[in-house]
Amino acid sequence: MRELPSPMLPLAGLLFGKLGKFGKRRHAQPPVQVPVLPAAAPVDVALEVIWARTEDEVREAQRLRYQVFAEEMGARLTVPAGSPAGHDIDAFDAFCEHLLVRANGRVVGTYRVLTPATAQRAGGFYSDNEFDLTALQGLRGRIVELGRSCVHPDWRSGSVIMALWGALASFMHRNGLDVMIGCASISMHDGGHCAASLWTRLRETHMAAEEFRVTPRLPLPVADLSCDLDVEAPALIKGYLRCGARVLGAPAWDPDFNTADLPLMMRLSDLSPRYRRHFLGQ
């Protein structure tokens, strides 16, 4: 992990040591062992949660992202010239911390994390490309942006996501960051009707306060879609909402990934007592 700027604290218990963008490990600590198992895993398989500390480990995450987003979901990925084939790479990766979950040595889940300091160096958050985030200006110094979340199809029982969330919550708590934002994607393989219906329902039940509302730069054309379908939220969105996340505004349309992206925000103060105990031990 790169050393985070003052006044952030060391990520004791989660880090392998602090280093430059891609460097050798220093002051290594054992990885976090998470005693949770996927539904079909052998009984002796445990999950290992680490922060990428070398370029090779980042490449492992990018290969999993390519498998999920391009091969499974059909996303049209645009990568920088000279990038290795079979990897999902964009300009934000070099500024992000990359969180990995391994099973039997293989990366089976990942998130990338953009802190306030690195977001400044990157020219903003990834979400700035999809939404006008002016309403969040006063929170930017406390925001962690989560992105490129994906889990290998053989490990989608929920244990990998819970392991990732536990590490993310500890990361934020230890570094004095108490707000997370991100774009939660809904497939548009049906033309967007399910996404429009889900948005119509969630805006009645899970909206953030008016002062935090954002607007999409390329809105999903909700008025042209069916909005009364009986749809269930994708598992990831359902999990966010259960933890206390709020919807910041109408979904944006991402034509490259063929998804409707719902802007979400979660504050650690909004975690329910159950999840606070689970993730933070409080």
C-alpha cells in the first residue's frame, strides 16, 4: 500500500507495509485470514484478504475484472495503448489502492479504492465522469470511492463480498474517512426496464437527504421505459442498502458496460448496530 498522507493513520492489521506505487514489501505483516467459506468450497478453504503491493497483484485483479466485465457481461472496455491483453485497465487504476480476496492462492474478488488525496491527483473521482457531484463538495475530504467491484462466478455466495466489506470498513475507520460512494450497476440486457423499475421503487424508500442529491450526466431514459415491473435489487445493491447506504439520485446510463449506474453513498455512522459489530467490532 502507498503511505496515505497526514492526518491519516497507519492501516495496522490490514497492510503488508507501505510502499510506492508498485514496490517491494516492507515491514510485512501476515495477511488477514477470514474464516468464511463459499457455499461450494471445500471445508479447508479459507479466504485471505490483502491489499495489492506489487504490479503483479494489481494485474491479477485486472484479469478478474476482465473476465467478469468483458467476457461475462459483454462490456466494451477501452484500455490504454500497450496494455496487456485480457485485462481491464483504465487511467484511475494507477491512483487506486486495490483490495483482493484470495482462495487457494487465486484472486476471487476485488475492489479498487480511491482516497481523497489520490482523487485530487487523479483529477477527481471516477463517479465525476457519470454524475455532477457538486452536492458532495463539502464531503470530498472524507470520501472513499469504491469501484470495479467483482467476484468470480464460483464464489458468489456472499462470503467474498462480506470479507471485502470488512476490510474496507476497517480501512475507513482507521484513516478517519467516514463516507463511501460508488456506482452500483444494474444490467440493461432487457433494455433498461428493470433498472427503471428498481429506481422508481428505491426513490420512494432509500433516497439520501436532499442536500446530497446528484444528477447523471447521461441519464437513463426512465420516461421511455417500463417503471412498474416487480423486480428485485441485485445482490450487491441489496447488501449496500441493508448496511445503510442511500441513493443519491437517478441512474446514469453507461453504454460501454451496458448498465444503469445507481449512485450510492454510505456513511459509517449509518451502519446498523449489527453491521457495526460485524465490520468494526463495535
